[in-house]
Amino acid sequence: MNQAPLLPEDSADSSTDENFIFTTPSLARRMACWFYEGMLLFGVVFIAGYLFGTLSQTKHALDNRHGLQAFLFLVFAIYFTWLWSKGQTLAMKTWHIRVLDASGQPLTQSRALLRYLLSWVWFLPPILAAIPFQWPAPIVGLLVLVWVFVWAFASRFQLRRQYWHDVWAGTQLVDVPKKP
């Protein structure tokens, strides 16, 4: 494919192998990983929702829903910040993708948290745009789906083919060589 290689920006850093070239995974692989991550998050949501419902004594799913949404936001923040600071989520391991900072080093927890917050650009713009119109959920869902494809495709216009929220966070997704 015609993908630009990613070179560590700080070649003077002795902890980075100067001969190693980072390559960006294809958009199809990154989106497959993204979709698989979404499926795995069903388990995280189920356990977190059960925990929240038990601790808050919520009897009906719509009761306390804003509290549940805030709780899930925090659970996801912990989940992604922890795993990205270790380099990979389970979905990323499956698809042989790793997240590193711009210099090729593992993410700090603060940079992983920044990446998490910026990654909400996958969902928030269409949801916020739909609020004044009070569109029904299926229309908002379609709008989110269209936005996801637009946002993913926008990475084609970035020099190193990274998602824009990765550029803003100073992170990069790179291929992990498969073990023989």
C-alpha cells in the first residue's frame, strides 16, 4: 500500500532503535480493530452497568441514566487510559496494532487520557449537532455512522495517515510485527 512510514521524531533518543521504521496500519485494519473494540466494550458496559445498578439501587434502566452515562464515561476513561499506557487493548493485540507517542515511546497515562478525551470526536460532533433539532435516535445514529466514515476517511489527508485526534494528542498507531 501507499502508506507513509513513521519514523521516530527524536532519533537522538538512545532508547529508540534508529533502524526501526514505524508503519501505519491500513485504514481497513484500524477500522476493523475499532469495530472489534466496540464489540468487546459490550462486556465492559455490562459489568459496569451491573455494578452501577447494584450500588445505586437503580430499579429501572431509565432511572438515573445520566449518572450511568457519567459512570460509563469514567469506566471507559480508566479502561483506555490503563491499556493504552500499556501499549494495546485486546482488540489492538488481535489486529497487531500498538499505540505510541510521537517519538515512538509508550504512552504516559496523562497522554493516554488526552487521547481518550480527544477520541470522543468520533461521536460528539454529530450528537451535539442533532441536539437543537431533537431528531429521533435512528436519525442521530445514522448521522453518527456517516460522521464515523468521514472522520476515518479524513485520516487519508493527514501526512502520516494517522487519525486527527492522534495527531492532536501526539500519539500514533503503528503496526506490530507478527511473531513467527
